[in-house]
Amino acid sequence: MDAPPRSAWLLLLGGLAGWLASVALTVERFKLLTDPGYIPSCSLNPVLSCGSVMVTDQAAVFGFPNPLIGVVGFSVVVTLGVLSVAAVRFPRWIWGGLWLFNLLGVVFVCWLIFQSLYRINALCPYCMVVWAIITPLLAVCTGVLWNGRRGPLGILAEWRWTIVALFVAIVLVLIFLRFQDYWLSLV
């Protein structure tokens, strides 16, 4: 099973963006660990403050910094993206596995969004890059696996980009509503 060229490029570019954000966040995290007075480059104001996010329990859910999950996971996506751009065919189970891990990534990102908005009360710009990348990657895998099929999975594949747009719109509205006092004070 091979990915259409557009899907292959989206997989590669999305994987690269997620990987770069994860690496940048990992570097910032290690700098913060070695120098508690360090102010991360992604700490821009009281709301966009990855330094505030990095010191929370939610930033290391499994006992190590969350961005390491992104470094490893997006490395796999980039590798599959490069091979897909080169028109390498993969067995269906590879695409199914990538779809499953992207789905788990979306679930994890949804939990992190909730934590950032309602528990930590700050946003991490690098994390938000990952938030923005993970649902399109799931949509790409959904399209490769089920585009043109009949039944519920075919309907899901047909509406995948609408679902991504809806997800992004909901997250943007939640961010605006949660920090509206701050945003409105800027104008």
C-alpha cells in the first residue's frame, strides 16, 4: 500500500515540524534542568510561557519529559514520510500502526490541551505546534487507509479534513475564551 504523493509530502513535512518542535522543547527542558534560572526562548508573556508548563507534573507524565515522546514518534513519521515520498510501498499494517499511534497522540494532545488551559493556565508555543500537527497526520493516515472505501471508515476518510478544521477551530475558541482577559488587554 502506497501513499499518494500529496499525502506522502504532508506526512514528511508534518513529521519534520513536529520533530523540530519536540527537539527544541527537549533542548529548552534540559537547559531549564541544568539552570533553574534559565528563561526558555518560548516563554514570551504570562500566557505563552513554556517555562511555566515545563515545570509541572503534566510535562513528564511517564516519568521523563513529554517532548522525548515527540522526538521518537516524529522520527518514525519522518522516516515513513521520506520513504513514502520515494514511493516505497508499505504493508497495510504499517499504515494501521501509524494511524493507531497518531490516534493515541491525538488523545494525549487533547489531555495536554485541557491541562494547559484549565490546570496549568499557560500555553507552550512549541507544544501548540505539536497540537496543530498531530490531527492532520491522523487525517493523512486515515486517507491512506480508508479513502474511497464504503461504510463508516470511508465516511470518516471522506470527512477527515473537515474534522481537522473543526478540531482546530474548537481549540482556538477554547484558547481565546480561557485567556480572553489577557488577549483583550492587548488591544
